[in-house]
Amino acid sequence: MKIRCPKEPLLAAVQTAGAVVPARSPKPVLSNIKFEAGDNGVVISATDLEVGIRADLAGVEVQAPGSVLLPSGRLLAILRESAAGTVFEIHSDGTAAVVKAPRSEFRLPVEDPLEFPSVAGFPSGPCFEISTPLMRELIRRTVFATDNESSRYALGGVLVELAGDRVIAVGTDGRRLAKMEGPCQIQGGEAAAVTPIVPARAMQLVERCLGAADVPVQLAMRADASEILVRTAGTTISARLVEGRFPRWRDVFPERPEARRVQLVAGPLLAAVRQAAIVTSEQSKGVDFSFEPGCLVLSGRSAESGDSRVELPIDHAGETVRIKLDPRFMADVLRVLDGGTTVTIEITDPQSACVCLTDDGYGYVIMPLAAD
């Protein structure tokens, strides 16, 4: 194999693929990135056996086809330390790989490419298609609510419901739940509804690989329903699905006609929550939200740090309703929204869940803390 490629696209591709290379693994071959050069260009791939990635390398000149494994960490270091605009030549004779630039040359030991696990490409046939802006929001607004440390393994992933012309993504750790939905399309025929639970790490990798807004994202399942594949901007990400049963999330969004509804702007509310939380501690981490006529009062307290009181004007003329919430959970959702977004907060009493809604299909539920 022999190729020539400028630093910038090569570095970008290696950084993307390197995100799935395990730091430690019982299989040393997984510390490599595989380069495959052919008539149609170069594809690089990496995997940790749970998540895999295949990416087209842009701006490359193939001088001789073939494949080679290159150590991810060393290759990344070589590229980072080179000057901007450097053109690299990479070639292998089967016993070693040479990474050469005009003023430097590195000879690296290589392993047999045949020993590297196969990384799935995107399958032919029907698939679901989602706009890139929506895909970005589906991930940003749900993945933060998952829990990789939970003994309930399904909580470590995002449930993605794909059916007809609608997609719904849900993430939860058992104490809060985030749900985002929007339109999708089916391309290439008919596709049956699917409800995979995608690892949070794979969803974050998809977000990192998203391309321009006008380039759609495609999703498909393997025939045995053990893996989901996502194609975006010349990159295909494959992920083994999370096993286990996902909570009945729809039961968390009950119809509550008696709930008080207050509209607030995300940015000012985030600032108020962060101020009120300054005096809280691990032992006393709750903030009281008091929805009073014309004013939301947030107050925190702890024995070692003192008290806080923050007021925020609101359009509320009803009777006072109080609820105690973990400020971290409220701040988390407000951070993933634009500062000017209007958030409708639904509350009923101090013992029932607080529900946050936006006009673009987003919902977030926080379970209250016990009042003092």
C-alpha cells in the first residue's frame, strides 16, 4: 500500500477513528487503525468490539492499493507535531510501515491486517433518514441524562424509537428523563419500526461526526437486530446495542390538566439556578423553587455555607406552589437549550415530578427531593 495525503484531512480522520480505540485491551491489535486503499479511495477503520467506525479519507492520492495497521497513538502524535500543510506519504511492504514527510520519516512495526476485526459498512436496503440539525438535538438533549454506572444496564444508552415518519430519543438515569422527538423519512423501500437502545458513547461519537446541515443522517439495523449503523458525512458508525429492558417512559409524561404551567426563558433561569446552588453541599444539595405571584424564588441552604435567595420575575398569577429539586439536574437541561428558548414548567405539588417542555418536541422530567 502507498498513499499521499495532506496533514489536515489525515489528522481529522485519525482523531475521529481514534475515539473508539481502547486505551487498554486484551487484544493488542485493537490499538491500531486500519487503512484500506483501493480504486475508490482510502477507508480507515477502528473498533473496540462494541463500537466501530469506518471513515472515508478525503484529499488522498492512492499510488498502490493495499491495507496496513498503524498504531493509533503514535500516528496521532506524528501528525500533531508536524507543521500545517505537510503532505505525508504512507507506505508498507508488509513488514513495516513508513510515515514520511519532507523533513521527517518514521518506520513503525505493523501487525497483520487480517487479524483486525471486521468493521461493518452501511448496509444496502431501506433505512431511516433524519436531518443533521435534528440528529444533533436528539443526542445533545438526551445523552446527558443517561447513567453508565447504573446496575440497570439499559440506563446506559439512549432509546431510539424509529417508526414511519417519526423519531423519538429518550435518555434516563431513573431520577430524571429526557425525551426529544421530530420527523424522519424512510428511504429505499419500507422499513419496520425499531426501538434500539444505543450506547451513550456511540451517540456522542455520532454527534462528533455530524456533517453539514444539508447532509442527512441515515440509520439502519443489522438483520439480526444486534447492531445499529449510522451513516453521516462519509463516516459509518456501528454500535452493539445495549441489552436490557428500557423503562416505560411514556408513563412518566402523564396528562395533568390540573398542573400549574409557568413559562420561563432558559438563559436567565440557568443563571438563577446556578446562583442559588452556590451555598448547597452534597449533604444539602436541594434548591427550593417557590412559584409565587409574579416571582420565582429560588433558595438554597447548608449548615457550612449559609443561605441563598434569588428572585426571577415570572408571569404567574396563581397561588404559590413549592417544589425542591436537585439544581444539577435543572442546570443540565438548561445548558443544552439555547439561552433564548422558552421553557414551560409544569408542577402540581411538592411530591410530584416537575416537567419541562419546549415547543420543538422536547420534554424533561425531574423527580423532586424530599422537602425539609
